[in-house]
Amino acid sequence: MSSLYGLSCMLVFVLFSTLTIRDLFIASDSGSYFKEIPATKMGMSQYVGPTMKFQYCYSCGYHKAFQEYGNIIQQKYPEIIIEGENYNPPTYIILIAKIIGAVKMLLVVCIISGVNIFQCIGQPQPWWWTWCVDNRLYSCLMLFFTCNAIENQLMSTGAFEITFNDVPVWSKLETGRIPQPAELFQIIDNNLRFQGKVELKPGFAK
């Protein structure tokens, strides 16, 4: 029975180690904490037309909203190039999430091995650490999913930012909502009219 329990603890340790190492080290070159999310481009490739760029929170499920908006914009304005990519949180947020992941891994190792980390710093072992060591499987699962929830919350920006020719035209971080299609069409029409005036009159001032 004890050998079976030890084997179960070892399997849990290997699983947690694999998942944590993947989270910590398999990240995109742009510094994203999550796996690399490729940028998306829609529109004509031979003609360099106006460009509308969406930066959205992938973990919030806004990729689907981007695809829907991209499709309706392409139907109404086929000359516009649509680009989309994940909106990364600030670097310090990514660092905090990685630190939490590393601490999670360290605690799981200590719980599985039964190491008293408080003895190393000259402190008495608290009751909750004794409970964690006595209930290794349950405490590791609880620690793993709790830390993952905190990491995901840190990495979820809630962003849905839109630029037209590199000029910001909408920010969910500021407005608190995603634009309605009619609002987006109005923004595009205004920018296209302004762009046309600038092309016709280089000295035109807004």
C-alpha cells in the first residue's frame, strides 16, 4: 500500500514538473507567458491599403470576436488589411506570474519530498505545513490549481484595442467594452474620409 502511495506521489510530481516547466520556459520570443499566438492577417496582399490592427486578450476568448469583426470588415471594406495579435501584459506582470510558477514548483517538490522548509530558516513547522505533507496528493492539487488560477488572472488583460494605420481608434481598456459593428463602421468611414482629404490636399489640417 505504501509503495503504491509513493508511486502515486511520484507520478503527481512528474506531472506537475512537466506542466510547470512548460509554463516557465516555453514562451514566445515576444515575451508572452503563454505559448506563442501567431499574428493573423486578412485582406489583399498585392495592394497596400489601409491597415486596421486588433490587439486582444487571447485568454479572455476575444480571438473569436476578432475573427468575426475581421470577416464583417472584409465584406464591407475589402481594401482594408486586417491584422490581429495577442495583447501582452506589462513585463513586470509576466515576471510576477513566472515567480509564482517557480514558487509553486518549489513548494510541490518540498511537499512531495517531505522537506521541512521552515527548519532551514530556524522556524517551527506550522500546522498547515504538517497537513500539506500528510496529505500530499490533495495539497499539491490544490496548490497547483490555485496558483494556475492566479497566474491566468494576472495574464488576462481584458484588452481589445484597435488601431487604424497605427492610430488608436478604440480601447476596451479605456471604454470598458467592445465596439458595436455600427460604431466600428463609423470609425472606419471617418478615417477613410480623412485619409482621402489628406491625399487630395497634402496641406490639409484636421
